[in-house]
Amino acid sequence: MAGQLRRRWLYGLLSVVMAASLVLFSPTPSQAQTVPRWLQLLFRGVQIIQLSNISDNQEVQLGQQINQQLTTRQFRMYGDRSINEYVNQVGQRLVPASDRPNIPYTFQVVDTTQVNAFATMGGFVYVTTGLLKTIDQEAQMAGVLGHEIGHIAARHAVTQMRERAVAAGVATAAGLDRNQAVNIGVELALSRPNSRRDEFEADIKGLATITTAGYAPSGIVTFLEKLGTQRSVPAVLSTHPATADRITRLRQMIDPATANAGAGLDTAAYQARIRPLLRG
């Protein structure tokens, strides 16, 4: 009985203290103008993300929210299960060979004639049906996916989000509002502003990944060379600058004696795997 009375007294005291805290520390309308914006966000219970030291789990969660908006509001996703499974199979083969295998990766197919591939933070990679129809071999697909995994491994999207938030004036001393972060992430996925430096870094990482995974390293080069012969500039090249320089650098990194050593060079086998797509 005495124990119950003590607990009731303690709970009552805590209630009073919490109520007093709300009165003392909740800004009034007149005070709100002088309270820092980041503190106002905390008072309203807004989730704040500190991009300078974002954890893997936070990045994956943010990527999931961005992916949700992209796949339900921005893109029409390709529904054929066999094609999606094939792309995911190739992508998952690359993940353990990458610089960042400790997060989950999701590989998805966007239904559009545009020849494109891109990635968002947290392990989300997208390729278009137009790209899958354009490439000739699995090694070329591996080269594309390896390059996008390279962007994720280097956290390029996180850096771009931080820069965009600062430029827009929405970053605070505490960090960035999660909802604003998602909106910026969607915008970045649609515009895909990769710098020359980021492209070279993703190429280096991608080449190492596909080679370690057992694919012929020539795939990434032949893919870029093929796109360079297209009549109109594919979307993947318009958002990935310095294509000629990238080809030159990649060739310098690949030993000609082993350029075609590895899997994924069977054109007929690749065509058979994407046959449902070719019939559409």
C-alpha cells in the first residue's frame, strides 16, 4: 500500500514538472520571432536530420521515403516480374563487391523509352526499359549498375542534398527538416546533377566493383561507346557529363589483356533474358 502511494505521488510530481516545462520552454507567438528556426522546429516535433553525420540507417530511411514518392508519383514502373528479377539479380551480385555492401540495395525498372539510369541515397538504383533495350550484354548492364552503386558508395546524393539545402536557405544549425530533405531528394533524382568529379569517382568505383564481381571490365566502356554513336543524345549522357574523357580514363585503367576476361559478354544470352521486354 505504501509503495502504491509513493508511486502515485511520484507520478503526480512528474506531471507537474512536465506541465511546467511546457509553459517555461514553449515559445509564445511574440517570442517565436526571436527563437532560432531550428529550435522552433524542435518545439513543433519536426524530425531533424543532420546531414553532415547521417547514419546508414537514417540514409536508408530517407531513401525509402524518396523512393516512395518517385515510384508512386513521378515514374511509371515496369511490371514484368522476370525483367525486374533479372536486373535485381545482376545488381545484387555486384553489391558484395562494392565499397559499401552493408546497406540494403533495391534495383528497379522504370517504364520509359528514355535511355537512362540513376541512383538515390540509401541504396536505390533505377534503370529504364529504354536502356535495357539499348545495351547488348549483361556486362554492359553490370557496368551501368556498378557506376550507380559507386554514386551510393561515395554518398554523392547526401553531399548534393546538403549543398542544395544550404543554397536554398533551408538548412539550420541543427540540420534539415526531414520533409524538406525528402522533397530535395526527389528533385535531385529528377534532375540528377552529377559533377565531373563525381562521375569519375563513380566510374572508378564501378569498374572495381564489376571486376571484383567477375564481369568483363570492357562492358562499362562498350556501353559508353555505344551511347556515343546514338543520333540523339541519350538522357543518361546529358546528365552524366564528359563522356569522351570518361571513356579515355576507363580505358587507361583497364588492362587490354584482361578487358574481356569475365562474365556477361554473351549477347544471345542477354537477348534471351530480356525477351519479354523486346516483345513489348
